[in-house]
Amino acid sequence: MSFVGPRPDVPGYMDKLEGEARVLLSLKPGITGPATLFFRNEEELLSKASDPKKYNDLIIFPKKVKINLEYINKAGLFYDMKIIIKTIL
């Protein structure tokens, strides 16, 4: 596990990634990451959804994948430090 990287997701999501998104499986999971920050209120979003699983499947998880794929292209010491500082604040 690293400080910054994709957070491990519940079983049944990351293991079903297809195509280029499977590259996310090669990353060490992180304590924090850009998708974690973006969805810091995930529980609140899910609690307001009429069908939380469907909302997660169609909205949240695909957005997390997109954010984490973007992270791969930006990853580096300074970007990781920025994420750590945002997490602390």
C-alpha cells in the first residue's frame, strides 16, 4: 500500500475492469487519492440516491475509474504531495 493511489474498492468492481482500465490493477492501492478527494462525501451521495447500488454502478464507480486513469498520467512526487496536503486540510 502507498500513501497516494486508487483506494481499494469493494469486491466485484475493480476485478471487473476491462480494456485500458485494467491498468489500475497494477497500481498499489493508496490511503488517499484524487478519486477519494473527489468523492469525499460518497456516503452522503449514496444515502440520497433512490437506488444506491445503481447510482454507484452508473455514476460513482465509472467516475472513480476515470479520475484514477487521469492520476496515472499525472503521478509524481509533487502531484502526490498536493493530494496529501488536500487530504490533511
